Amino acid sequence: MSETRKLVAILAADIAGYSRLVGADEDRTLARLRGLRSDLIDPAISVHHGRVVKRTGDGILIEFRSVVDAVRCAIEVQKGMVERNAGLPPERRIEFRVGIHLGDVVEESDGDLMGDGVNIAARLEGIADRGGICISRQVLDQIEGKLDLSYRELGRQNLKNIVKPVEVYGILFDTAVAPGSQFLTTANLKQEIRYCKAPDGVRSPRTFPVVGLTKWVRVQTAQVSWSRLSEQLFRVDKWSVCRG
């Protein structure tokens, strides 16, 4: 069996809560999905020069020769879904999660793609929010200065079955940032300092939740000056200040 190696942008997407949607109303969900493919998804893929590698019931894997095209395609689809979901109750919305990575892959003789590049894109999709897009640092390096976008730094993530941590960023569609900066800042975010008491009785600041950002907590290191605090974002469903 012949195979070819190549460097491509890989886009992986699936529908959040697909099994629930199908279980609640299979005929309507499948009809809507067919309509989305013909009216929105497939035209966007074609316009941005993508190739569909494979489809599953609720997912799709696409390759692009251009990283910029891959990101533009994802944004077009996600914005289109916002319009199509307008007015629908949350339980009836079809919402995609998207992951994009630039990597070296192996193309099989049947056109299928294999390798870490594919796996990382799939894992990025898995940690994306509903209606969101997660990209790797490799993708960000290629689109910075070419697309007018804002990003949220999500830190180095240990993705399932991926040997090395991956530096991840979330694309923000509607968040305004200060001029000259494409990254979300904390200038307009309210912070609350909580304290933990150590065994020796000393109370020191440990956790600084960022009010207004659901499912995101900013953890900052104590014992250094404010201007030199090292920061990292961790995705969590809930947090506690002290344990034990």
C-alpha cells in the first residue's frame, strides 16, 4: 500500500450533544444536518479549498493546504450556525466544536489521513466549547497578522494520547481587546482574591477567579510582585480554594 507524507492544516469538527439531539427527534435532527451540509458546510469547504477526508454521523475531518483557509472556513461555519440557531431553545440547537492543527500527516492510498497531526486536531476539537474553535500554536503562528481575530490563551494542554503538551488558543469572535493586542487581557475583568491558611497559620493568596468567564479560572502564583506574576489558564468545570 502506497502512502505519502505532507504538511497540511487539519480541521476536525463534531456536533456537541449529538446523541441527545438524535434521541429527542431523530428525523428532524438528521434533516437539519443534511440541510446544513448542503447550504452551509459543503459550500464553505469548497470556497476555502478544503477536502473532506471523512465524515462520521456527527463529525467531519477536512484538510486544507492553507492554514488561513482552514480558519476562515471554520469561522464562516460557526458564524452561520449562530444565525441558524437564533430563536431556538438550547436543547434544539446544533452546535459544532472545531479543532484546527497544522502538522505532518500520512496520506493513505484511499485518501485517508493518519498521524499525530490528525490526532491533535481531533483532541483540540474535544476541548473546544460549543460553537467554539480551538487552535494549536502552529496554527496561530501562521494566521497572526493575516486575519483580524482575537484569541484567548488556554495554556499548554496535556491532550489524551498525545505525548507532548500542546499550546492551545481559543478564537474569540465578539470579544473586544485593547488596540494593538489580539489577546484577551484582564484590564476590564473583576478579580477576587481568596485566601488559604497554611499549617503554620500564615494566610496567603492562592486563587484568583476571573468573574464573568464561565468555566475558566486564572491561577496566579503567590510570593512574587504583581507585575511579575506567572499566569496560566486551566479549563475546569468547578474549583475550590482550599482542600483538606
